[in-house]
Amino acid sequence: MKKNIEYVDVENLNELPKLKNDKRYLEFLGGTKKYRCFVVDQNYPRCNFYRDHLELIDKMLHPIYKNRGIVVAQDNTFPIPGFYIISFNKQFKNIIELPESLVVRTSYIIQNIRKILLDKLNIKFVNIYYEEKNTESNNVHYWIMPKYENLDLNEKIYETDMYNYLNSFEFSKTYKKILKYNEIVKNELEKINYKKIDDELYNKIETREKKINLCIAKHCFITCKGCYNNFCNKKEISYKEIILFLKYAKENGLEKITLSGGDPLTRKDISKIINKCSKLKLKINLDTVGLSLTKSRIVPSTKEKIHKFLNINILKKVESIGIPLDGSNNDIVSTFRIYKGDLFNEIINILEFFDKKNIKICINTVLHKENLQDVENIYNIIKKHSCVKKWQVFQFMPIGTLGSKNAANYNIEVNDFLTAKKKIEKISKNSNIIVNFKTATERSYNYMLINSNGIAYKVNLDNEIETFGRLSDKSTWDNIINNLF
């Protein structure tokens, strides 16, 4: 479109002259009267005009936030202070067309702007709306609309007659307030460095891998009082079922698997499974207590002897081996993980064993009531071991049969977890160990788990389970793969 775009200034939109069928008006607050209405092609989206001709629009309608396709600005039509529209600089005709990253990031920006309106502008209530229209020019968008109660309106008018509410604000009286609110919201977003938060969220979504947690073993060398798994009494899923599914999943985008249990080292075919997964070019994580890596062990639930794992070359095909360490001594470790011997020293022996091998170890620590004050001591232990390349710190999550049963003994508030996070970040800032933190909320319904019977499911913080299929039923494989995120 040309820069010299035709427009009409009016006080009321029904004053606008009629246009040819191939033209329409795009109205914007401002101009010499209440509205400046630009003449555009019938199917020309507002988002394109906003992007290409911002200099023609009043400054109060300029974005207060703009990043990676998301635009936040005062509503174009109604002069309500704090009435913000979340739109996109590319046309999407309906919500189905929105990429996942935009859906998630839009929710976050709405949450943050709503909080600013309530906390900083003393607005008592905010309504959120989603709008799409059945037109070629439609671009989906969201409304963040404050409810002002000090208007001379029937208290029900807001709910029963939206049009009257929207038209209850006089442009000449609210213009300066809109500019003021824009500045406040913009400054508050800058104070919390929201663009950095938004960028990190974008990168996290756009770069994340399709992955599955395969809990292939129902037996373990220890008993964890907060175990998240839902074990079944049936036979473990077979090698053939595992590999047939993984081959299909790899062909359809699966990139990474975590082999867990129970303890996957209780399976006698674990080397065979790892080797085949490697041939499929899957990234492999192995979550294990690691006890059979140093000597032969007896599985308590079956009394079966598992011989010492001797094939170290197989372990070199694994990207990372996850080993649990939840305390700096056995008294603390044993509050969460039950073992007849000294589990703490067993784990230290395992780390010393891997210090001599070229194998990467990830320490997994579950923070709960009994070890919350021990994080610095745990760090001081793991930093001594050259094999430890990563440390994952989890907030206890009350899921699974044992996790939900023992929740009262281990639950911690997210603020306590975040306090521990700050402490760890401070003491580890000069370390070469990568430290990741995951709250219970972040993990809720965020992993596709496949239990030892081959049932694929996700679980939320309320221990509610949704199943997506089973590995023995090929007709459900697509549903499993399509719901990995």
C-alpha cells in the first residue's frame, strides 16, 4: 500500500461515507476528531496496516510491548484506559492456526499485564476475551478489558450490554489517562525484564525435543517413598514391543528417550535395548540408582540376582546417566529412599567409579521437607566428581502410588523451592556443572510416561492420569506421539 492513504476523520463511526464493495475502513482512535478511518482493500488485515503504517496512527495506539510476533497495544476503537489488545504481526484466521509458542507466550503476557492492571493501576477486575471473525481479513486477537465500577451505569450493564459499556468512555476525557497507563504498564514490563522472560520461553518451546520417559522396569534395588511411577502387576513390556514402537516413533519425530523404572538395570535385556536405541539414533538418558554398576545385587521384590554390569562400552552410547543423590549423608538420604545398606556411600562409590570413565553423570535431587536445608552440602559433594556434568533439582511432586500417599511428609511450598534455587545458583555460579531446576507445576502434565506394562500416560499435580494408548496397540501410537508436548 502507498503511504498517502486516504482517510476520513469522524466523531461517530456511522457517519462514515459508503465505500465500494472492494474497500473497507480501518478505524483508529485519534485524528482531528474521535476516529481516523483509513480506506483499505476489503481483505487487507488490520495487523498488516498496523505493522506497515504505524507512523500514521496516534501514539497512544503504539505498542507498549512487541516481541517475536506478539504485539500489545491500547484498543483501537474504544478509549478505555487499560483496555489492551494482544495481537500478532502475522495474520492468523483462527486459534487453530496459532503456533504453540504463540499460544503459550500469549497466556504469559496476559497473566503479567493483568497483574500490573490489578496491582499498579488499582483496577479491581479484568475480563479476558478471545475474538475471531468469519472474514478474510480477520486476525485473531485477545482482549484484556478492565471493569470500572464507578460509572453511572446499572451494575448489570457490564454483563448484559457490552456495547453500552464500551461506549461509556469519552475520548477527550480519557486520552491522557490512556497515555499514562501505557507508560506505567510498559515500565512495569521493563522492570521485570519481561522480554528476557519471553525470549527464554520462546527458545524453550521452539527448541525442545520430542521425548518420552520409558519406565521399562517395574522392579528396583531400593524403595523411594516419593516414587512418581504407577506400577502394574502384569509382566514387563517386552523388548520387541519397545523397539517396534520406538522405531515408528523415531520415524515420526521422536528424538530422545529416558530409560527408567523402577530401575532399568534390573532388566537382563537392558544392554540390548540401549544398543538398539543407539542404532535408531535416539538420544538416550538412563535413570538408575546404579547399584549393579559396581557389583552384583539382589532385587528385593523378586530375590533375583542381577550380575554386575560389565559392558561399560554400552554405557558410552548413553548421553547421560542419571543418579539420585538427595542428601549429604545416609541419614538424610534414607528419609526418602529405603535401602538395607548405606545408600549414600554406595552412590559415592558409583561416582568415584565413573570419575575414571569417560561417561557423563547427571545428579538428580528431589527437594523435600527433610533435605531442604542440605542443598549446599549436596553441591559440595558433587562438585568433587569430574564425571558429574549436570545437576537436576526437582521440587517434590506428590504423584504416583507412593508419592501421593506420602505427600504430607515431603511436600514443600514453591517459594521454599525457589529460595533453595537462589542459594544453589549463588554457590554454583562459577561451576562447570550445568544446574537445572524444575518446580512441581512445571512438571505437571509435562511428560509422556510409558509404564512397565506399556501404557502411555501423563499425570498432573492432583495425581489425575490421562492415558493416550499402549505400546501393544499400534492403532494408538499416533495418539501417543502427537501428544508428546
